[in-house]
Amino acid sequence: MDVTKACAGLLLTISVACGAVAAEHDHAAMAPSADSPCQDSTQPASLRCGLTPSSVFDSRGRLWLVWVQGGHVYLNRSDDRGRTFSAPVAVNRTPEKIAAHGENRPKIALGPEGQLYVSWTQTLEKRFTGHIRFARSLDGGRSFDAPLTVNDDHAEIGHRFESLVVDDAGRIFLAWLDKRDQAAAQRSGKPYRGAALYYAWSDDAGRSFKANRKLRDSSCECCRIVSAVDPDGNPAFLWRHVFGDNIRDHALVTFAGPEQPGETVRVTFDEWQVDACPHHGPALAIDAQGIYHMAWYNNAAQRHGLFYAFSRDAGRTLSEPMSFGNYAAAAGHPSVLARDGRVYLLWQEFDGAATHLKLMQSSEGGRQWSPARDVAHADGEVDYPFLVADAMRVYAAWQTHADGYRLIPLDEAAHASRP
């Protein structure tokens, strides 16, 4: 069966199931219907018509979002928890092709003095190629400096699926999937599995980045990388990795300093052997006690579906993985958040007619969990869900074709589902 053709053109709700075994290709993002005002290119940019939003709260409770429309990354802000939004500001003044699908979307992070940092993947003419782009705003989002290309080889190969994080010292880290080593191996006739994980960092608020450094060979080619900061202020990255003979499990690295990546440790052992990219990256949160909370998907023969585990020693040992979600309903694309002694798991399921957001909570550091419950549902095309938090509450952030961007307070989730 040609899995790529089988998955092409399906809605994101359905692509959860196909994406588990899809060969490397880009899934389509939510597209407006033919009669939608979003099809009118003369209309001004709007979040309602935007693709793949990413969002974060600042310390003042303002919600910042970045999203894609018409060759631009846009930024806007809400001062009232998503009820109203500021006028959008173009992050890149000159339009370019931008990756905008579930696993690869623009990212936003905050600096210690109110700086706004945005990253994205610029797609190039050749399939599966791109550049890692970065722009910053030093005036509260009113304008952005010209974008930088962070990958320093500039070859027309794969540099994609970046992850953006700022450590407690204000240093900016970008990690991404890079195919320069694969290209070199092909030129010399040598085998090479997957891509490589590269990173670069900045200590001048994003004015420039240090030279690219390789973290690890043989990462999976097209699953998202996730990042978090530990209690010591250091970044950690979690990604799907290719072990041995196409075993697609997960690996983790925690830094001790910007030039000191720690040991790469394997953190999942599902033994999923597949000669394809699943398009299904993991989720990571680190709590104030330094406990790593991880969620992931696998489709191995013996053990498959969504799983959660925690680690008290930066991934060297893990709790027994806990299965969650309904595999038969294509449970997938989890998000995890830890704060104030509680852990939250959010994911989506498809019942054949609608996509449902499911939530579980733990008040015991991930040892015991509440039953899963619906927090929202939507017909038609949907984006992946994400957990975000301000000083008071935790929210599900979700973009749907029917309703646009939704910020759902999870302590009021029983009232958030549409009839």
C-alpha cells in the first residue's frame, strides 16, 4: 500500500491514524473552504484565517500568538485571555514559503526583559528542504528585526522542525532536524539513517547565533522536537530517534551549559520498527522539583498508542509507562504541562464524525490520574491541541475550522464543549 497517497489530502483529524505509518511528507494544514472569506486574498490577515498558531502567556497575563497566513508569520496579543486580540503584526516583512502543519509550525518564546522571539521553517523549492528562520522584537511586538537564517550551511537540504527555548540566563536555543550529514554520506556512498539533531544558541538576545553544532546522528526525519527548562535553568530536548535497525523510539538530552550538552539517553523502549517517519512527536514538561514528564505515541505490535512516564533523574530511569487514550479512536498528539504539584495530559481523539479533546489530571506527580474526560469537540478540520498556562489557570489552546482559535479554561472545561 502506498501510505503517502493514502494519507494525502485527509483532514488533520483523520491524519492522526495515517500519520502513524506515513512516509516522510508534509501533511496539509487546515485549509479554508471554497466559500470561506479566508479565501479572499484582499482581506487583511486575521487569526481566524491563520494556520497553526502557537501561544504563550507572559508574566503579566498577556497571551501572545504567532500563526501563518499568506507567506507571513504574524503575531498578535490578547489582554483578556483570548476574548479579543490586537491587530496582527507581520514578523517577516517579505513573504516567503513557511511550513505550517501539525508537526512543524512557528514557535514563540519570551526573553527576560520582554523580548519576543519567533522561529519558523522556511520551505524551499525542493521537497523536504528548508531553512531555520528567527526574528526578534525588542519593542513589545510593534515591529521585528529582519529575519536571520540560523542554519549556517545554507544548502538546499532539510533543516526543519525547529524547537525554540530560552534558558533562565536569557540565552536562546534552537534545535532542529538537519540533513547535511545525510547529504555528505550520500555523496560518499555511505549509508545514513534519518537526519541529525543540530542546535545553535545566542547570548545577545538573538542579534546573532553561535556556530551550528551537532547533538546526535540518526534522528527521525519529520517528528517535532520538544523542549523545556529544568530547575537549574538549563534546556532539555526530547525527540524521536532512530535506534539500530529502524527502531523509532525517543531520546533526551539536558544541557549543563550552552556548550555543554549532556549525555543523550534513550527514554522509550517500545521497539517500534518502521522504515518511515511517523509524523508524531512527543511532549515534555519539567516541574519545579526537576521531575521530567513525557508523553508519546508508538505503533509497535506488542504495545501501541499513547503513553506517559516520568523521570526523577533527567531520563536515566523512567517510571513504568502508562497507556492512555483510546487507540481505536486514533488517540494522538499529546500535550503535557506540570505546575503547582499537578500534571495535565491533553490529547485528541476522532470518533468518525468529530474530534474530541481529552484531559487527564494528576495531583500526585504523575503517579495517579483522574479518569479521562471530554473538554471540547469540533466537527471538520482541526489543528493539534496544546496546553498553556498563566499565573492563575491552565488552558487548552485549539484552532478549529469551525471556531477559529479557542482558549479553553480547563477548570471550566465542562462548559466548553459545543452542543
